[in-house]
Amino acid sequence: MKKMPHAGNLRIGRYSEQGRIYLITAVTHNRIMWFHDVHKARCVVACIREAQQHGLADTLAYVLMPDHLHWLIMLNELHNLSTAVGGVKSTSAHRVGCRIWQPGYHDHAVRREEDIVKLARYVVANPLRAGLVRKLGDYSHWDAVWL
């Protein structure tokens, strides 16, 4: 396995605050476009939904792009950020049956004054900006509690 010299930097200063909203970005291993495959994509979506059912985090919005995931969550009182994200990544990789995720993830703690609905719209509009579809309704791997 290729050593990532700065991968540890993603964890420096990471703090999980219960009740805080985070925007998570997780990238596929070697940027392989695993999620052009509908079966693999739906496995990940199922894992995101199960994470909520198991109380890892409340999903506010997500979009699964061909080679990455954007996931807007509110962290609950029982789990930390690493548990929530790691749970989705490990469960989905296990179900798909191969290494689909790059180690680590990027997180952005959403500031209290940020417009959450606007951020959710930005997240789910990724397929439009990437030119994958002309209408968001034509893309099936996204959801948001407000839309």
C-alpha cells in the first residue's frame, strides 16, 4: 500500500462536538469511479441510511458522486465523528467487497451563522455542476431533509 505522507494531517486538531453540523467529504481509493455502478452506489446509500437508524449521526443531506461522497450530518450525543464516518466507510466497503475508500476524510465544522439549507442545496447540486445531469431529479444518489 502506498504511504500517504500527509494523511495524518487530516486528524490533527480534529474535534468531535456533539450536536455540531459537519460537512464530510470522503474520496474513493485512487479516485476510482466506483459509483457509476448503481449496485455499489446503492450499497453506500443504504449504509448512510443505516448510520442514521443506528444513531451514529443525523443525515441532513448527501450526494454520492462517481468518486466521492459529500455528507452533511449533525453529530449526535453518543458517537464521535470518526465513528460515524468510519462506520459508513467500513460497512460499505465490506458490502461492496473491495477497498473503495481512500484512508481518512475531510470535515468542515459548519459555523452557527452558516445557512444550512443553502449548504445542503450546494451539496446536492454537485451532479449539476459536474455536468453529470441537466436536472437534479435525473440523478438518483442524493437526498436532503429539506428538499
